[in-house]
Amino acid sequence: MESAAVQTDLQSKIEPLLLEVADVVNTTLDLDTTLRRVAELVRKVFDYEIFAILLLNEKTQELRIRFNVGYKRELADKIRIKMGEGVTGLAAQHREAMLVGDVTTDPRYISGVPDVRSELAVPLIVKNKVIGVIDIESPQPNHFTEEHKRLLTLIASRMAVGIENARLYTRTTRQARTLLLLNEIARELTSILNLDELLKRIAELLSRLINYQMFSILLVDPTGEKLQHRFSLRFQENIHLKHDIPIGEGVVGYAVQQKEVVLVSDVTKDSHYILLNPETRSELAAPLIYKDKVIGVLDLEHTRRGFFTDDHKRTITTLAAQVAIAIENARLYEQIERQEKRLERDLALARELQFRLLPQAPPHLANLEVAAKFSPARAIGGDLYDFVDYSLSRFAMVIGDVSGKGAPAAIYAALVSGILRSHAPIEPGPAEMLSAVNFSLGERRIEGQFVSIIFALWDDSNRTLQVANSGLPRPLYCHDGKIEVIEATGLPLGLFDDADYDEFTFHANPGDMFVFFSDGILDARNQAGDMFGRRRVEEIVAKSCEFSADWVVDSLFKAVAEHAAGVETFDDQTVVAIKVKNPSGTPQ
């Protein structure tokens, strides 16, 4: 009578229960929600203590607990049941419900939860395909009846559709989210050019796609024979691994050798695996390939067997291509940065060399005021000026501009300066000096290098100036209230062995002024692209003739700076001005 009453009670619940099942199938697409509602519906018929929904991994053909009641978490995470093993495995393999009244007498039973006596396992089948098992256990022997079996089979046949729909929806949603994240990751990775920062960010972004426990990026060493650990995380903590892995060894070495992603569900059964992390059970390694060349490998590990899926494999395959490009870009940037730092050091040394070629102070003469100023461009040019003492109250002025930029120009300027001073003891005149320097440079000819020089010789006893030019802008002579252009020209030194140079002589009076300048003054451009030009130079000098040599030099530099405000200067600027003093010893 009691059994009949229970059966009648169960039958009375079938119709409303199936309506609720239909509601779940038709309205719920979230897998976790679907599984939870299945458990709730089954509880309305079965007063269970231990309940599990296991889903089948098609690749490994293992059942894994996806939802449970009554299991310890660590146990549920570890359970893997192969098709045909245990009561649940047999239910899945035979595609029929399995009812065991007393598991202690059934050798097929696999113990999981303590004190279990009876078990009911019903397969979930959709379109003739097993997708999982609903499993219920009880500490009471013979707790489940044939009526329970029939009813749970009926529920399972309906719920299997809902579970499969939810799985498909979850997979589709996850794929869409993955594609969105991959796109976002690709955009972000291309913007990071610091390699250490990039590798750290790759680990952070990848964790949003795959819940790994261990992460490593190894890069191929310069010999191409080994993989070197470049960045590693273990349970979100940065670790430093120093040992190298030969290419072809271990899962990572094998992935690099084969140039393909390697997924290992159980490393304890894989011949390539090298034991580095004792906790590791599954591993996923993707070679990083740039322009058909393997530059490294991205490796993920997990403590759970079979954790990584084909979806994970597809995801990391797509991401690895972006990671390889980002790493190569970052390494290229770092290489360029190192080169730039070396260049900056070279330029600093060249700049120091250039400044040391300049005189520390202008000479002090009885009848002449001397002023000079040099302004270096951002990129080192080759401007130079110098003062050389001759005998009998004479001294020479040198203003030069070496071809080219950077350290080569500065070194060539040092060579020119050395040659000039080597000829100075015989006290040649300006034209003779230019010819001598030209000959010496011809003996030491360097492809593409030459120098333009004005050499002027002042005799302080009779206020006489001799000038020769080899390619610098023509200097200015301010006297009697007017500006005169000194038509001294000539070929640059170091180009033609037989070049000749004209020499001009001026007998200056108190108040007369001579102004020499490099082409960096004339070529200074404003934001509109207009050059400062000779006309502006002559206007400023004309207005400043009555003032000191220092005043003229400062006025020219101030005007050039205002003209070229906001525009980067690419050539050195040099101005030397000399003014004849009045008989009292001061400029006129």
C-alpha cells in the first residue's frame, strides 16, 4: 500500500513537473542557470542528498561534474569518469538508466562520496548523442525505485535538450566574447613597446580568456638552439626561471620544433613533458611565429587534467600570432632605443669635442675688440672658430663649417683644426693657409667630407686685416656709415687639389667693423619656411655698426631666434665680429 501511495504521489507530480521542464528548456539559455534549475526540479520528486550533473568531453570521452550538491569542491574538480567506468560511465556507454540498490555489493561502483549505499544514473541524450549523465546517490540502501528511474529518465530526456541548447549558447557567447577580447587585446598589444611591460600585460589579458594557473613566455636565444625564460607567472606570482630548454625537448620545445600548438591533457602520460612544476597536469603551448620564423613560445599550465580544450587551443592559436608581432615590435623598438642611446652618447662626445675646439675667450688687443658666439644645432653640425696668435702683434681668426652632421662632422672639424694649427708656426697669409690646408686634406681625403673656411689675419700695429674665403658666406665690412660685402669667395677645402684662393686686404679705421658668420645664420627658417637670409643680416649689422662687437653678435642671434621661434634648428650658427677701437682703447 505504501509503495502504491508513493507511486501515485510521483505520478501526480509528473504533469506539472514536465510543464516546468518545458519552461526551463524554452526560456533559459544560461548553462549554470539551466543546471541549477534541473537540480531544483529533480528535488521536487527526489529528496536527494547527493546530486551531480556530469557532462561529456567529446575529445577525452570523460565525464566531468559540471554541477553538484553534496560533493566537496576539490573532489568534484578532480573527478573524471571514462565511458564504461563506474555506474555513471556505464549509463553513458549503454545509453540507459542504471539503478543500484546497494553499491557495496556492486563491483562496478566507484567510490566518491563517503557512506553512499544506493545510486541512480540516467544518461542525457540529444539527437541520439550522449552529452552527459544525471547522477543521484543516497546513504540509504534501495532508496531509489523503478518509478524514480522512469521519472528521472523522462525528466532527463526533456532536460537534455535544454542543457545542450544552453551549452551551445554558452559556447557561442564565449566565442563572440573571445573574438571581441582578441580584437581588444590585439589593439592594446600593438601600443606597448616596452618588452617587459608587454609580456606582463599579455599575461593579464590572456587570463581574461583562459583561466590558467601557470604562464610562461620563452624566447629563442641568439643561437637558435635554446628557449630562454623571459617572463613567468605561477598562481599569479611572478617567478624567475633561469634554466634554458633545448628546442625539441619538453612540450614547449616540441611546439617550437613542430611550429604548431600542442595541447596535452595529461602531462604524466606525455613523453615530451619535462617536470618543472610538480602540480602541473595539463599544458597548452603555442609557438610564436613571426614571418615564418619561430621567435618563442607561449605556455600555459593547469593543475587539473584535461583543463585545456579545443576552444582554448583555437583561442591561443589566434592570439599567438598577435603576440609574436607585438614582441617583435617591442624588441625592435628596444633595439632602436639602444642604438639611439649609443648615438646620444656618441653625439655627447662629439659635442664635447666640438666645444673643446672653440677658444675659451677672445683675445685682448690694444686696437681691436673681438666678440664671438656659437650656437649648436640639435643635430651636431661642424661649425668651428678659432683664434691663433702670430708674432709681431698679429693674430689669425678662423671661422669654418664642416660638411655633414653628427660625430663624423665633429671629428673632421678636429682634423681641420689640427691641420690649421700645424701650419700656424710658419705664419702663412690667409690665401697661403687655405691652400696649405686644402693640400693636407687632399692627402687625407675622406669621401664626402670637406670644409668651408674664412681665414682672416689681423695686424694690430697698423690696423690691417687680410681675408681669404673658401666657401663660407661673404663677410660684411661696416665703415663710414655704410655696409660693404667683402667679395671673397672660393672652393671648399678638401675637394680639389689645385684650388686657388684670393686674398683681400683692408686698412681699417677706428669704428670700423668686420662681421663673419656661418650659413646656419642665413639658413634659419621660420614656421612658414622662409629663410632668415642675407638681407636681414645686413640690415641688423647696418643698424648696429655704432655699437660694440658684442652688441652686433647678440643682436644677430636674437633676431635669428625670434625669426625661427618654434622651429627646430638643424645647423650650427656662428658669428664673429671685430671692431677697431678708438685711440683711447675703446670701440668707436
